[in-house]
Amino acid sequence: MSTIAFDQFALTRIADFARSLSRLHQASRRQPIDDDQLDREFNAVCMSIWGYTTDDFSDELFSDEDHAWLDSLDEAHARIFAGEQGYDLVDDHGMLTDWWGYCWMILAEKRGILNPENRAAARAAIEEKYLAAPNVIGVIVAR
């Protein structure tokens, strides 16, 4: 394994992309913040880094071993895993609040799951779910 992955200057510092999200998390300690707002900001961070979000692939694309590993992941192991993949999960105050979601994205990248075919399939599944709901006559999707 390359030792450059642990060189702090060679890592993609996710915190640099997540400043707005970190401010939202800090604000949520003082006032209620809408979960959808947090999700939108998390997705914006993911789009900035990977060009994909967690909505762009299905959980079923991960093996049972991957799911078990993600479920057992703690901050220390997450930081090591991210560093080995070239990412830093730490900001000026410690671990990023959404470290687990970023590990999900890093693992998806590592497994080759982030691709246009999986994005199209995931989006089709979301549209199908919405169209199956009562009183829904259409889904508007920006492409």
C-alpha cells in the first residue's frame, strides 16, 4: 500500500467541502433544523466530491460483508479506512458529524458502484416508488 495516502497534503479533506453542512449541524444544537435541509446539504457535499449521492445507487449493490462492516464501523476505523482511500474525515473540531455517510460513499467508490448505469437504475426505482403512491400522477425529474 502506498504511504502517500496518509500524507495529510495528499488527502481529499472532506471538511473543505462540508463547511455549510457543519454550520447546519452546529445550528441544530440551538434550533430545530429540517432533516431535508441536512440531507440536501449532505448530497451537495457528495456531489462536489464524487459527482454522485447515496440516492444514486442501491444498498443491494453492496455485499453482505460490506453491510456488516459498515454496521460495525466506529470513528477510529472510519478514519483509518478513509485515509487508506485518500480521504480525511476530520475538521477543526474533530470527526465530521456525517462520517458514516462519507464512508458509505468512499466504499461505493472503492467497489466501482458509482457509475451511470447504477444511477439510472436507482433513479428509476425512486420514480417507480413515487408513482406507486396513491394520488401521484407524475414525477418531475431534473436530468
